[in-house]
Amino acid sequence: MHESTTTRPLSRREFAKRAGTAALIPLAAGVPVLAIPGARGGPTPQEAQEADEPPGADALLEYVRTLYGERLSVDDLAKIREGIVGSLRAGARIREVALANSDEPGLVFRAYRGEGP
């Protein structure tokens, strides 16, 4: 990562706040405001399809850039963009799976209670 000499180091508390906020980024992708065509200069649905990029990816990258921009290089931002796009695509694939109310998980946890008598 690229670190500027003019910025002050993050305190533990500030880092924890920013890390907690960054953890919420994937959840923010489901907010309808981010999906409005042309909102805050974001791509229209046609542009997003042409770029093969889920809607909201640019808004999430801009959020990360706003928080950590002075500490990130161009290569770091490219890797973060790949991660955001991958997470949004994975979320879209998960949402495509139709589940019935009676569907159960593929693995059922049962606590080991030792050998029975």
C-alpha cells in the first residue's frame, strides 16, 4: 500500500470505526438509492451491463476511496474494485437461488456427546 508522509497515522479507535464501516459495504449494495440510474454520476443499467459490472460497484468504490484514498495506490484501488465486483456478483448469484420455506441447510450440526452407553 502507498502511504503518504503528510497524513497522520490512524488510531486504533479510528481504525476500528473505519473497519466496521467497510464491513457494511456489501450490505449497502442492496440499498435502492444506489441502483437509481444516473444517481450521483453512477452508471445507467445499460452502461453497467456493457461494462459487465453489477450496479452500485462504482458507488461502493467511491466510498472506499473517500475513506482511504490518501492511503491507497492505483493498484490497490484496482484490486479493491475486483473484490467489490466479485462480492456483488456472488450476492446476485445467491439471490437467484429460489428456496422454499421447507428447505434446510446442506449440513446439520449435531454436537458430539461422547460414546453412548
